[in-house]
Amino acid sequence: MTIDCFSNIAFLPNDIWVAITIKVASDSIRELCSLRMTCKAARDAGDSDIVHRSVSIPPPHATPWWWCLNPEAKRFFDRCMVAGHPELLFREALRELFIRHNENVGLQMLNSATSTGHVVAKYALSMTLLLRTNGNDEKQKGLELYRELDAAGSLADCKARRAAERNSVHAFGGAAHIPCIQCRADYDLQAFVNLP
């Protein structure tokens, strides 16, 4: 005996498929791949740029090493980069700035990641601009970004800042006890420069 089961799920509007796919993609890449294999509508929704910007990218230490050798994985991450994935833009910006020493490209990418709301990118951009010696305008912009992070309460959540404070003599109190925003930024800048 066979039971025929018909479903109208494949006939949902594309925007609903995209919303579902974004939710799945924000959980993991593996779940996104599984969803895309279910039907044509899911596969098409998984090809949209907004999904590639929303996918959950594991931290570098949790990313399997063989992903960089796999052509499909490389194409996927390249597509995420082109779509403007904030975390990948941030990581590539750091490579451009501090490994390849390509400041113009690195700062553009850091600005792009910051404009997507990536808090750590905003912190790194503020510190990088505060380090600049060739202009007060850049330092003022860096201090302005730092003030925005402080006003939003985002400094306490910032991973780069916590890593900097671990190597500081004030590791437990951090810069929170410093009332002057300029002095607090200088304190963070010193800790940022001394990151291992």
C-alpha cells in the first residue's frame, strides 16, 4: 500500500522561502546546504545575496582546514564575500591591513564591514584611525567611532577589546574606570597595539 502525499510547500512565494533560508543560514552552513537540497524553491532562495550575507560563518579556529582547498567551499565563501558578508569582510580587511600592508583596500573593507553593523570591525576601525599619524581628521573620526561604541554599550562586548585587556595590567577592571573618553580611547589604543 502506498500513500501519496502532496504538499504545496514548494509553491510558497519566493520572499517567504528567502526568509526561511536566512533563518536556517544564520544557524549553520551545514543546515543551509541541507535545506538547499530539499527542493528547487529552497535552492533558488539559497542563491540570493541576502542569504550569503546572513550565513553563520564559524570562527577561524573552528573552520575545517580543508575548506580552503575545496573548490566548492572556496566558491561559496567567495560568493559570500561578493555579497558583502560582514564577518568575511572584517577578516579580509585585517589581512589587507596587517598582513599584506595594503592600507587603502583594508580601510575600505573595514569601513564596509562597519557599515553593516559589525561591532568588532567598528572597534578595529576606530583603533586603526586613532593610530594614524598623518591627520587629525582621521583621529577625530576614530574617536567619534569609539564614542559611538561607548554610547551604545558595545565596548564591553567587543572581542578585540577583551583580548587586548587580557594582556593589560588592568585586565579585571579594564578602561571602564576611566571617566575621560579620550583617555579611555588612549588606554584601549595602548592595549590594542600590544595585542599578541
